[in-house]
Amino acid sequence: YDTEAIRLAVRAHCARGDGALAEATLARARELALPLDLPAYAAVGRLARARRSLAPLGYLRPADILLSAGGAVEPSVLEARAALSRLSRADRDLLAAGVCAAALAAAAVVASGGSSAELDGFSNALTGFDHLDAL
């Protein structure tokens, strides 16, 4: 199915004021797990404003928003995966080590309860600047 065709149909039905067809098209998009774009949401909002009723907003379901959010994030996730696959083994290992170090640092912050003195000591121990505490 053509995602763009469904999106255009939603916008067209809303522009004509045909709430029944807009609702049916939104239900079909949901069945097909097709994400909506912002203009489709705006069209439903304009229909609600034109009718001076919140009923058209009821055509939208939380599943529509989740599908749209996933559709918006998916290209970035795929791009990141592709970039990671192009890294050399050494670069991937270095990235993994950095992520682990950040996770350990975050765990240390949580474990310390955020005490400034404890955090300074931890930070200095990690960086090798613990001799600066005497200054």
C-alpha cells in the first residue's frame, strides 16, 4: 500500500469536510500500520475547528501517534545502524568502551547519591588528577 496515498486521502477528506471518509481512511491506515505525517494531523485539526467540534479528533487513536513517532524515528535508526556497520572493528570496540565508561560513570553518580565530594573524588580518580585535591 502507498503510505503517501493514504496520507493524501486523509487530507482530502478532511478538506472536503467528509468526516466519515476521513475516519474510515484513518482506520485503514491503522490496520495497515501506516504512519501519518504532520499535514494529515493538521487536516484533522482543521476539520475539528471547521466543525467547531472535538469529534474529528476522536478519529485519531494513540496507535496512530505511536506509528507516526516510529515512522519519524526509523530513518535515523537505520542511518545509525548503517554508520555503525561501516566502522572498523577497532572503532566499534572503542565506541563500546566509551558507552560502557559513560554507563559506569552514570551508575557511580546514582550510587553516590549525587554528593559533590564523592563525585569529585570519583572524577579525579578516573582522570588521574586525584593529586589536585591536596591543592
